Amino acid sequence: MSTKKNTQSELEQINSSKKLSEVQVFMLDMLKQLVALFEQNNIRYYMIGGTLLGAIRHKGFIPWDDDIDLAIPREDYDRLLNDLGKKLPPNMKLRTYDDDSYHHYYFARIVDTRYRIRREGSLKEREEELWIDLFPLDGLPRNPAKRAWHKFRLLALKLKYHFASFDKVNLLRPNRPLYQRIIIKAYMIWPFKTRKSYKEVLDKIDKLLKKAPLEKSDYYMEFMGSTIPFRETLTREQYGTGTLYDFEDMKLKGPDDALFYLSHVYGDYMSLPPADKRNYHAAEFIKIE
């Protein structure tokens, strides 16, 4: 009981004295422009991950967070990739894994080319533009046997992807399961590295994910952004049509059952992480152009 009281007291103190960092000010401006485009083009979206956690626990950004996570149902996601890039303001760009940029993730990003963040958690330190992550929501087969086989194939491909892009893996990510840490350490000394291009693997993942359309599924699944596979899978009803939640001076949509999502993903989501775990992406805002 004492620990819970201390956590609540610290949380109230953090929220009452919270001030947006420089990077969060710029990111909030990006977010407002992006959500306006979503609404103009009937793009459905949901806050997920740390963005939803921040909305519920802090009424906005987690004070030490450095990105925005939005999930988009597959149909709208594909439409967005085809059309939205042409409608962005000059300083904002759409990044996908099959373009000619540094972007190596399966999920897309909207970036602001005027600002940079230094990523320090990988084998090779790198700079990336200020970003908002956009994750596709896909379905799962209704048949239990087909669903299990679908998951197995996705996991095998995801492992291949990580091996193919190993120099970009965030080695400092604090919540990695033990088995992932063992695989990472083993691979660092494994002499037979994969020669498969990560783009080839992502093409296969993309094709497989689209074999389980949302309209034929009881679940909404975000697969490639989660460290623990399938943890961010909710029923269609739990995502629902989206509920508005306070986020700084905005209202943003999240899953209808946001509290279930947060408890499912984070456990005791109102408890604060230790102070030394509060720069999740090992990132530093380094310059403005």
C-alpha cells in the first residue's frame, strides 16, 4: 500500500509540473497536422503503445517519451501509403521500407525533415528525422489451427527480418524478454550471418499479413511494432470505432477499451518505471535545421 501511495504521489507531482520538451513541442505540431489530414481523408486511427499510455496516465506525452504511436486498420493504411504522401506539407515526408531512404522498419513513418534525433541503442549509432510511427492493424484467421500456423509463419519471418537488419536492432531496449536477449547475444558471435535482404523478408511479411483481412477476423493485431509477439492483439469490439481521450491540448482516438489494452500490454500501467529506464529509445534530440 505504501508503494502505491508513493507511486501515486510521484505521478501527481510529475503531471502537475510537466512541461513539454523541445522535441515534444515539434512533435505535437506534427501530430496536429497529421490528424487533420486523417480527418479530411477519412483515415481511421487509434493511439496505441506509449502514446495511449501517456494519454491515460499523463493526459498527454509521457514526459520522457520521444515518439508517437498510431495504429491504422489495413484498408486505410494502404490507402494512406498510396495517397497521403502527396498531401503532406513540404517539411513532412512519408517513409516506408521500400523507399530509397534509411527507413528499415516494416511500419511507415511520417517524418519532419527539419529535425533530427540521434539513436544510441543499436550497434551503429545513427541519426533519424523526427517521426510519428504508423502501424497497420491486421486480422487473424478464425480457424484455431490456421491461426496457430499463421502466427508461427509470422514469427519465423520476423526472426529472419531481425537477423537481416541486426545492426539496427535496439540492443538497449529494456523490456525485451529473456529469450530475445539470448538470441541477440548468440547471433552476435554466430559466424554464419544471413545474406537475405531485410526488404525481401519484409515483402514476405507484408504478403502474409494481408492474407488475414480484418473483415474476416474477430481480432485486430499490430504485429511488427511489438517486442512481445501478439501482445497488442485485441478483439474487434475492444478496438471499436474509437473513443476520444485527452492528449495535451487535443483529443485523440484510442481503442474503446483502452484500460484493457493498457493492462494487457503493460500490467500495472499506472506505476512509473524506474528513473534509469525513462529514455526508452536511448535517443537524443541533437539539432534543428
